[in-house]
Amino acid sequence: MVFFVVIIVSNTLFVIKETERAVMLRFGQVVNADIEPGLHWKIPWVNTVRVFDARIQTE
């Protein structure tokens, strides 16, 4: 029982680093276009999060 609770909680929380930005999708549609750094939550198996590097790229 405790094992299942740990799995659900670990799928609910996610962290965005200072050098990253993220987009949250709900069933493939954009719900939140710019997630700031920090600890956030999502609905497991409904929302997905795509994380992008926000640092300036130079050649």
C-alpha cells in the first residue's frame, strides 16, 4: 500500500531548475505555456511536462 502511495506522489511532483522552462500539456493540448523554476505538481497520467533549456545558446 505504501509503495503505491510513493509511486503516485513521485509522479505528481516535478522540479524545474533555474536554467529551465517548461510547458504543461493536458492530453496533448497546452495548459500552461511558461512554467517558472521551482517545485510544481501535475495530475499523473493526465498532464505531461516538457522541459526546455532556457540558457542562451551561442555558436
